[in-house]
Amino acid sequence: MTAKRDYYEILGLSREASENEIKTAYRKMAMRFHPDRNPGDKAAEDSFKEAAEAYEVLRDPQKRNLYDQYGHQGLKGTGFSGFGGFEDIFSSFGDIFEDFFGFSSSNRSRSRVQRGADLRYDMTLSFMDAAFGASSEILVEKMETCEQCGGSGCAQGSHPQTCPDCQGAGQVSRSQGFFTIRTTCPSCRGAGQVIANPCTGCQGTGKKQVSKTVSVRIPAGVDSGSRLRLAGEGEAGARGGPAGDLYVFINVEPHEYFERHDNNIVCRLEISFVEAALGAHVAVPTLDGEKDLKIPRGTQHGDIFRFHGEGIPSLRNGHRGDQIIQANIKTPTSLSKKQESLLKEFAKLESKKLSTKLKKLLRSATAKSTG
């Protein structure tokens, strides 16, 4: 198990740091490693959680005193063992994140940070791109944090004000007989705050509609119904919350020659009855180009041949399935007089051959019965 780092070292502080210095140091760390700014970056996620844990301990005088005296061991009796994920952090530090994004910290009923909505994009791929993977760029329409106001919704130099109708509670009460009914404040919609001077860039919403080009790497072996997740490429969060994710749903176009069955591909090969009877070497299309297939003498309609390792790569381990070739014997529909004559001669020979075989069987049966 990896030993935990010193909390003061994580925040870059001395042990004599003041409460304000601790808050300022955490603010810088949180803004630097915020998941919205580092989508999909595992190292940044770990640093974000590590800084939050350090701040949770050092901002609390009792926990800090225990830590200063006994280190990490001293915190075991407090019930605090770190954060499980981003939602725990945003829930615990909703006030400080709202401060970062321009909201007053004096409001008792401030709303918690909110994660952005997930988005869906439907992508159609060719059979070959699905088989071997590809890189693509897609255009996504989504809401992103307004750069002009940093997501606060306020004009530069201004801040939200406590809602005059609910006094910051986010709810209003009205009496009905013996009952008091509380409903969401219609003026602030439950936020407890109103924006008197809205940002001109987003009209006070804190977000702007943008068209963003997103790079997508399609792994080899995807199929219709496969889903790719692009972390942090969804809608922007509210009040410092993380962005949602973008889910790319795959639909694969059918191929003119191949059919997919799990990681195998199936194709039907037309051969003449002469090739089936006498045997032949034929060129068969594969995902990697043409390959020679030996047709043995006496091949029947529906016989199966297999190219090992010429199918679709597995998403789990990359191992390719097989290519399965089914023989379809094609009967000619237009014969020349010479071909027709030869076939009639062939039929006579087959009939004579069959007749001779039957006579032998009859003689054998007669001999057994008289014997």
C-alpha cells in the first residue's frame, strides 16, 4: 500500500500556514486539476482528490491539531478516510467551488454544484473501419462554460445577489389552514440568488452553445450497438461541477460480400460444377486482400472451408476470428450446342455407370439368396 503524502506538502504550505493561506492554496490546486479542465486525465484526477483530502483536514482546527501531533494515524478515530469520488468532494466543498465561480459565500442556502448532462452521438461506420478501427472527427453541439464570465452568469465586476423574495432560502412558504406549504421560489428557481447584472456573453446562464470538433478513436472490432465513452466531452457543469460525458453509439454498414457472425466473417463462393467435380484453385476476397483457396475434387454444394485468423479482431484481446467460406455450385443457364452435347454424353456415361453398379448389386443379392 502506498504511503500517504504530507498534507502540507501537497498544498505547498508550511506548518504555520493561516486558514486563509490554506484556502488560497487549495483554490489554486482545485482550479488546476479540476476534472472539467483535464477530461480523462487519471493523474489530474488523483491530484484533485489528494488536494481535497488535504484541505478537508487542514481547514478543520480539530483534525489539523490531531494531524500535526500524530500524523495520518491520528485521524483514524475521526471517521475521515478520504473521499470516494468527485461527487463527495463537490458535495462537501460546494461553498468554496461557488466562491471560485463568482458566487457569494455568505448565502446560507446556496445550491450545490451540478454535473453536466451526458450527450449522445450516433456514428455510422463502414464495415472495414469497424473491423480494423479508425480515427474520426465529429462536430458536437453542446453547452460549454461561458469564457466571458467564467460560468458565474454575472457581468464583469458584479456578483449574484440574495433573492429578495425568498431571502436566499430557495423556497417560499404559504399557509393553508393548519398547514404550511413550501414551494420552490419562482423568482430564483430555488437557487437563492438572482443575477442583477447578467453577462452579455451568455445572458446570465453561465453557459454558451458552441460547436466543437471532437476526435474519436474507434477501436478495431466494434460492431453495431457498441458504445464509446468520451469523458468530459458532454455539457458543462453548473457552479464548478464537472462536465458530463459524450457517448458515441456505433452503427456498422453492411458489406456487399461479407457477413459478420461474432468475430467470424462468412462469405459465399460461387464455383462451377466443373470446378467442384475436378477441383481447382480460386482467388477468394478476404479483409486483407485476395487469398488462394484449394477446391478439392468432388466438392458438394454447401461445403464449408475456413481461413483461420482472417476474421474480425476481438475487442477484448485483439485475436481475430476466422473467415468461413461456403461453396455455392452454380448451374449454367445458357449452354452452347457443344457444351450441351458434351453434357448429354456425360449423362449417358453416368447412366451406364449407374446401370452397371445396379446390375452388380442385383447379382450379389441373387447369389446370397440362392446360396
